[in-house]
Amino acid sequence: MEKISILITDDHQLIRQAWCVILNADARFKVVAEAGTGEAAVELAAHLRPNIATVDINLPGINGIETTKLIRKVSPGTKILGVSMHVQQAYVRQLMKVGAMGYVTKNSSSEEMCKAIMEIQNNRKYICDEIKGNLFDEGLGDNKPGGFNALSTREIEIIGLLKKGHSSKDIAIPLGITVKTVEAHRYNILKKLKLKNTDAMIDHINNSQLFL
């Protein structure tokens, strides 16, 4: 039986090496490459066309969500498994929305990681037990709208920068957008989170574990 080819994407070398050892020890899998950035992952996916690509959300350069979009574009047959420290539904939904078929956290066991790979390889979506439990605890299993779930990928990115203390001008430059566009996003964030002003938004962000 032909082995399932896997591309590992994570910005921490030790994590990449650990997963390579674990997955290569399983007769079903073969890690064909590893990448430390989203850009490298996209290039490798286009060249190698792996069956599976694991993608961390927090990557230098383009983030995991954008990386997923691009891998799906250059290698449509590659199935994406999100691997992240984040357990909140906004990240899960955003990643699945752009084409990922599975999501596990870095707290997941190696057994669950292998199970997730097999499930998505067989065209079945997979969400790890920790995420399922979190969604249940938050009462989000019914896909109800609003709150962080209503935020776009760009809005989530801007919130993360706001939490670091960046001004609208600071945010606009690296994102390649105008200050006016940033302000429009900030207004929409306030509206979606049902908050009155920026100070309330920062307090709300700081009290949330969504943007670590």
C-alpha cells in the first residue's frame, strides 16, 4: 500500500522534527518535506503535491489561513489539517472556511493526530476532541452567529495587532491597506462584538484567550 505523503508546516523546528519522527514511525505515513513559513509550505506543496499538509495558524509571514488558501490553489488535491495552540471557534471556523478538512490542537495526542490524518485522507472532516469539548462548553455547537465567530480573517488579524498596542497607522503599513480601511474594520469589529468604543474593545480582547 502506498504511503500517505505529508508536508509538515510549523515555525518551530523542534515541533517539526518531533512530528517527522512520530509520523515516519507509522507505516502508513511518509513525511516528504517540512516548512517553517507559509511561503515555503506553498512552494513545497506546488512542487511535491503531498496528500496531506499540516498547517499551523501562527506562522511568520503569511498566516496559516492564507497559507491554506494558497496551498489549496496550487495543489487542489492536498488536504489541509490545521494544527494550532488555539482552541477557540473563530480560528477553527476561519480555517475550515478556506478549505481545511481537519483541526487538531497542540495538546492533541499523537494517536489523535494520526486518526485525523486518516479521516481527512478518506474525505471525512475531523475536529479534535478538545475543540469539540470547547464548542460544547461555550454553547456554540449550533453555529449561532455573532461575537468572535462573526469576525473575518482580516478583522481577527487587526485585533491581534491592536492587542499589541499598534495604532491604525501602524497596522495599515504592514497590511498594505489605508488607515481609512483600518478604521472601517475597527468600526465593524465594534459592531460585531457589540462594544461602544476602542477602550472597551481592548478590554474585551485582553479578557479573552482568543488572541494569545
